Amino acid sequence: MRIKNNIPNLITLLNLFCGCLAIVAAFKTDLIIASYLIFAGAIFDYLDGTAARLLKAKSEIGKELDSLADVVSFGIVPSIIAFQLLNKYSIDIPIFQNFKFLLYFPFLIALLSAVRLAKFNIDDRQTISFLGLPTPANAIFWASAPLIIYFQYYTNFEYLKCIHIFLSNLFQNPYFIFLLSIIMSILLIVELPLFSLKFKDFTWKNNKIKIVFILISSLLLLLLNAAALPIIIILYIILSVIHQYLL
């Protein structure tokens, strides 16, 4: 019985381990590896909750451990990725060289991720939906940046290459990285209602926004590969606003 109850926690620790490895990779500027480790951590983050529900092994320690792992994998790691990108592409920009403290603004991602996760654990309003951008979604957004830059000319469809190049140029723009790190950090803690991808049933009536999101996201991934990821996160926010305030 005790082994069964600890299976979700072991999966959570795999998420944390991915985060630790990603920190090492990110500080060594192996940002591609760090990005893949974020994706691996996100898979384990999904699986630990699924395992807890299937095994009926939910616990307070599991809840707290999950948040601690998420701070590392989805808070600290993306902030280092953003920092490394800003540091690399601002080397010839006077304002960033004269005011070095600006280079550390991406660590707002880590700080406000911790705040968001702490609030999530004590907020009973977020059982079936979210208030603010979930940390895994924010982490995936930032994890996509190195992949888009590195694979900017790789696409399943040649005529869509311009989208890759456009996004690659954005993620190599220090002003964009700086502003985006602030905006995405604020989205973590602002009380903006966002839908959850958990399904209580599979009826169209109760899940239409989720089904539409999954279908569009799948199409974007097919067409754009890694370049689809930031677009999908933005789509998630837009559809949530439409669902909350217009439907």
C-alpha cells in the first residue's frame, strides 16, 4: 500500500530531476537540452497527477512536493533560458551594457512562478480552472525559444518558413525578450480565468472550448513544429478570455 501511495511522488521527483539537469544545461548555455528537459518535466508533471487520481493516492505531501518541483522545472529553468538569451543578444546594445541590472529581469519568471504556485496550493477557486497562466504553460513558451532559433529553417511546409524566421528574429531581439519576460511573469499572478484541460466527461457541450483548442493546437504543431508552441500558449490565453467573457 505504501509503495502504491508513493508512486505519484516518485514521478514528481522525476520532474524535479529534469529541472535540476535543465539548470545545469542552461547555465552551460546548452539551451536546446534545457528545453527538452522542460518538456520531459512537463510530461512527468502530467503523469504524477494522473497516477495520483488512478491510484487514489492524493496526499498533502504530494501536493506540496509537486509545487516545489514545478518551481524548479517551470520557474527557475525558463528564467535562466530567458536570461541567457537576453545576455547573448544584448551584448551590443548600450542600454543593457550600461545598466547591467536589466539583464536580471528575466528572473522575475522564477520569483512570480513561486508566488503563483504558493497561491495555487491555498486557493480553492482553482480546482476546475486556473487564475493566471499555469507555470508549465509559461515554461513551454520559453522552452520553445531556443528551438525556434536553432531550427528556424525547419518546417514541414516551405511556405510557412517565414513564420519560423519571424519568431526566431523576435526571440533574438533583446528588447522583446526583456519586455516579454515582464509580461509573461505578470500573467502568472494576474487573476485571469483560464480553462483547464481536465475532462470530466467527453460531451461537446461541456468541452467545446477545450476540443477547439486541442484541434487547432494539433494543426499548428503539424504545420509549424516548435514554432507552434508560443502561438499555442497565446491561443490558450485568447480562447480562455473569449470563453470567460464572450460566450
